[in-house]
Amino acid sequence: MTPAATSPLGQTACYADQYDPALLFPIARAPHRAELGIGATLPFMGADLWTAFELSWLNARGKPQVALAHLAVPCESINIIESKSLKLYLGSFNNSRFADAADVVTHLRADLTEAAWRGGVVQSSVGVKLVAADVFDREPIFDLDGLSLDRLDLDCNRYNPAPELLSAATDEEPVSEVLTSNLLRSNCPVTGQPDWGSVQISYFGPQIDQAGLLRYLISFRQHQGFHEDCVERMFMDVSARCRPHKLSVYARYTRRGGIDINPFRTSYPQALPPNRRNARQ
């Protein structure tokens, strides 16, 4: 039995009405990474950008407060945080009193950081930013920048990850491109439920065959894997097959249970992309 199988995901849950950080369920990143040939030294940087749309708590006088939460879990952390456990954990704030929003941020950062690094030494904290209700209208919708691969009219018949579909013109001058697709679908490894997303591939290097790249992204359609694992698989496959000098892979998945997860992996130091939702989120 995998650790994920013992998580709250897919299980009947009792919703706590009082703050309880013990509800967080970390899942080690190492087993999946070992399958991809990733060891202790990571070939990428980045973070998992989360948005929690259902955060509420009571102020000191018992009046409910609401906010959106932007979270950034560093990719070098030992664990991912299972999404349903995060939902249950956030739900435990609902009838608990906190001094103010800053107090909520302090608890979120401490608890999420502990879960992300459980079993090891904390090297960096989980980023936490709350968006108050009076500025919700400052959260606009953006599509991922780049040239859409979905414009291509092609046949597809591979629906499990097929890295052999990837190729690049290694005998030509390198190019810089940003390519996007809204046709990403993968599936939860525990419940089998579909996860829908958009993906952006940014690179500098031999020009990647666009038809092959689109077929490759579509080939995740029957694959079972957590969002973070899927993006890391994409990064490793494109790196190995196309040999870009620089590469970034960014996926934005639609929300489930009031939470979306948007992993970003890059081969070189750069700022994290702004955590801005797209129309499907």
C-alpha cells in the first residue's frame, strides 16, 4: 500500500470545527523522483503554487472573516502536502478564533512548513499570502502567455506518457520559445478522478517539434499521478529528449475542493510566476 492510499483522499471525512494542524498529511516526494532518476541533487528549481478559495476563521469577537490564500511550497521540500488533507486543515479554521489575519498567516506558515519538511531539516518556509475580501476584485483572470499548440490539427493515439514522441532539431541554431496547451489531463493516483489543466513550456535550445510536444502532453490523458509528479515528469522528459539549454515547465490545474495546485519547475534561477488564475480556475 502506498502512503497516498492511507491519506484522507477518497475517504469519508469528518470535518473538524476547531483548528487542528494534525490534519495535514505529507507524502514523500522521493519515491516518485527515484522513478524518474532524480536523486538528492535536484535538476530543477521552483515551487508548487496553491490557491485556497475557501479560507474562513473567526475574529476575536466571533465574527467570520474570509480570504483567499496564495501558498508556495518549495520544490526542494521533502514532501508534498496531500490536497484533501489541506482542505480539511483549512476547514478546521472555520470556527476557531484568531487575533487577526496576521495571526492566521503565522499559523499557516508554521504548520505547512512543518508538514512540507517533516522527516528532515527545514531549509525554507512555505510562502503564505492572504488576499482580503475587500480586494478580491484585484484578482484578475489571465491566460498563460505563449504560442498555443492547440492550433495544430493532428491525429492522436497515445494516452499514457510517451516521451518518444518528443524530438528537437539539434543540428540547427537554438531558438527561444514559449508554447502552451489547454489540453492537459491527468488522473488522481488514488481516486482515479480526472485532473484538468493548462501547461506552458518555455525554453531556449534546439527547436522542439511542436506536433510531437502536443502529442506528448496529450499522452498524459490516462496517466495517474499527482500534479507535482506530472510536471516533474514533463520536465525530465523534455530535458532528456530535446536537450534545451534552458527549460521551464508550468502547469495550472483546475481547482478541486476549493483548491488549485500549479507546479512550476525551471532549470535556471528566476522569479516564480505570479500566481494568477486562468478562466477555468
